[in-house]
Amino acid sequence: MATFIIEGGQKLKGSIQPQGAKNEALQILCAVLLTPELVTINNIPDIIDVNKLITLLGNLGVKIRKVGHGSYTFQADEVNMSYLESAEFKEDGKGLRGSIMIVGPLLARFGKGYIPKPGGDKIGRRRLDTHFEGFINLGAKFRYNREEHFYGVEAKRLKGAYMLLDEASVTGTANIVMAAVLAKGTTTIYNAACEPYLQQLCKMLNRMGAKISGVGSNMLIIEGVDKLGGTDHTMLPDMIEIGSWIGLAAMTKSELTIKNVSWDDLGQIPNVFRKLGITIEKKNDDIYIPAHKDGYEIQSYIDGSILTVADAPWPGFTPDLLSIVLVVATQARGSVLIHQKMFESRLFFVDKLIDMGAKIILCDPHRATVIGHDFKSMLKATIMTSPDIRAGVSLLIAALSAKGTSTIHNIEQIDRGYERIDERLRAIGAKITRVK
């Protein structure tokens, strides 16, 4: 167990480079299982969740070589399928939610895929029905061992099919796409997720020889091919980290530049922060945030009603940034309603912010009203524990803006999604220490 000690109230200054996208990495890394040829992936974030998946691929027999910082080659020409039925895999696989996405590639290429019930953030129910209903539509047989919470799908050769997904699940869509690229015939996926990270996966698969059309829309058409080849792929910057740094700059009244953000792939993120009153300037492919010396004011709707920030599937606002928005609102002028539609436990961390002096009304598991302090009353330092990745970073931002010295325990949760976050924050002036 490790802990952060944070001396709050420091002005930050400089530039920060976002890491490679965590949620893209988990999809892209699983796709290397679709071919026996060499695949090179660049801008891989050095974080716990991604490193766990790389270790899992190595245990499966994938040949992995690090060729530079964040750059690896993968070759899945001698996959050890017996590992899937080992006690070791049953333990390794459940420690990471992203491990579910090895099932689609393995099913398509080897005719079977198994997975223990995956772990991840404790943010509410995150069901797997969409994944397995998709595989069943492609002709796979499904089985589930309730005692061991172990899932399995098997098929000699998948066959293309039309399917309407019951939810626009990002990981579900990715898994089904990876299964369908090697299926016989044409697969149509309607109500598909269309996040930039999924677009990246589809573009990578097309370079490998897949035939996917409709990329970027909610209807994907996939013509199955017999085999895929190798490719090179570079991951996008992490949009969640970019949003985190925007929130950090505002809360600490700091002047920051966020480098190489891939503006075209940020969707609603800049607009939502602007509605909170934050000045965001586009400078080439960078985001420049001036020091908000006079604070920032939340906009109201045209009729004067309170602003609501809610999550939605892409191109709506990502649920992973609602925790950041909530923290930023605690020091704004005005009020905002945060509506977390997708996960029923993600707002429960607000009790820690209330302990720090924030004015928050938790209406129910999905909604919270925040009344901003307008910096007239600083948040107070406290001792807290990180419950999940995004709440953990939100609490870290709160601590960096607070008066006094805060302690955050269980920072392994933060390390799961943010690369060397303490080192990078110190480089722009934060006073943060990691203690074992």
C-alpha cells in the first residue's frame, strides 16, 4: 500500500504531456491476438492496468519486446491456449476488467475463449451480457460456471450476422468487432459504440487486412476475412487525463499548457469545461489555460435554469470525467447538477469532498447538486482513501487546491490509470510525495 502526501494551495506553471489513452490501449493490445504476424504499438501508457494486460498476453505465449519508452512489439504466433484453463489464468484474468476483450480475438482465431469474471473499478454493476450476446449471434456456444464465475464461448467458425446491441457498450462493441473480422460472411452491428478509441481499433484492424466500414458511426459493417497481418499503431493521447489537467489548472488558478491533445478527438470535453466558466484556448494542437485569478462562473441555460452536466455514449460527455467536473464546480461561482447516468456508485466519493468543506447535496446514487464557493472559502486538507481511478484523481485535484496538507491512501487505484502522476505534477510545481 502506498500513500500521497500533498501540500495544497501551490500555484502550478508549465506544460504537461498527456499519456497514451488507457481505454484505447486495453482494446488495441487484445487485437494483437488476431494475427501471428508482428504488431508494433507506440505511446502505450506505463500504468498498472495496461501492464497487467501485457503480462497476461505474455503468459498466453505472446512474444513481447520493449523497443522504446511506450513502444512494444507483439507476436502471437505461438499462443498457449491451455493457459486459459489453468488456475493461474483464473486468478490473473479476474484482476483486470480489460481482460474480457481477449475473448473475441481468441474465439475468432482459435475457436474458443474463456475468462473469469473480471475486476476493475467498484463503481456499480458493469454487466457482460452485450459481449456474450454478440458472440452467440455470431454462432458461438456459451457456458458459465457459476461456482467459479468462469465464462466460456466456443465455435468452429463464426458466421456473420445482423445484431442490434442492447447498449452502446465500448468494450462490448470492440470485442464483437474483433470476433467478427475473422467470421465467415458479413456482420452488421447497429447501436455500436463510436468513441475515438473504437475508431482507432477499427482503423488498426483495417490496416491489418480487415474490411470494416461505417467507422465513426453507430452502424458498423464488417466483411469477414480469412486472416489478418501485422501493422504499426500509435495511440491517441488520453482524453480523460486531458480533462483532469484542465480541472487541475482551474482549481489551482494555474497557467498550464497541455501538449498535443488531438483536438479533433476531444468531442464535448472543451465545451463542458467552458460551460463551467473555464477559459480554454486552442494553440495549434495544444490546450492553453490561463490562470483564473478571478475564478470562473458556471453558465445557466437560456431560460435561467441550473446547468446540468450528464454523461452519455459518444459523442456525448464521457462518464469518466464527471468526477473531475464535480470537483471543479466546488470552487465555481454558481451551481450545477451532476447526473451520472451510467454507474450508480460513482458519486459516493462526494462524502470526502463534503468533509473538506464542499457544498454538495447527494440527491440519489446518480445525481449531485454542487454549490460553488467562488474561492471565498478554500477546501480544507484531510485524510482520505481513493475508491477508484477517477474519484482518486478528483480527490487529488481537490487536495492540490486545498489549504494545508492532505493524505490520500490506496493510491494504487490512481496508478492504475495515470502514469507517474506524482513525478509529472512535481515537474509543474506541485508539492506531492509518495510514501510506501
